[in-house]
Amino acid sequence: MYKFLNLILGTSDVPTYMAGLVFALIGLAFYFKSKVAKRNKQSAATPYRFSWKFFTQDNLVEMAFSLLAIFLALRFSVEYAGVEVTMIYSFVIGFSLPKFIGWLYSIQGKARK
């Protein structure tokens, strides 16, 4: 089981990895909070008052892929960035990775036009 966890989590021990994941989720919460704050209340496509149901339906795919990307960024932090998992690194990954993914998709969308 130790070898399996080492392969899944990399060189980080489980408590460090889990704490990093918590800080990454906090960063992700800040990202979605900024997204909610920028919403257009006057749009017919969105409710005037905040709705958890609408928020979840509207962002479910982005949340799922953001969580997957955060897991990969934490797991491969040493290999691609040469950085051990720290709490500040995890928070920054959680906050900025969804923006980076969106930017990559916008580049891909422009290439198809």
C-alpha cells in the first residue's frame, strides 16, 4: 500500500498532500467567489439573486476539471516545477489554475476559428 500511495501522491507524505489539497480548495473557493462577484445580475440567463442550484449547474464541469487539474498540479509539482508541495503553492495553484485552463481553452477556440 505504501508503494501505491507513493505512486499516486508522489514524494509528499499523505498529511502534507492532504493539507495542500485543503489550501488548494480554499484558493479554488476564492476563484469562484471572484467569478460570482463579476456576474451580470441584469442578464436574463442568470438569476438576480444568488442561487446555489444555478451556480452548481453552471460551473459543475469547470469545478470537476479544476479539481482534477489541482490534483495533477500537486502530484507533479516536483517533476514539472521543481517545487515541493507547500501551503502557499497549493493556495496559488487552487486560485490560478482554473484561470490558466480557461486561457488555454480560449487559445484552442481561437485556433479553430
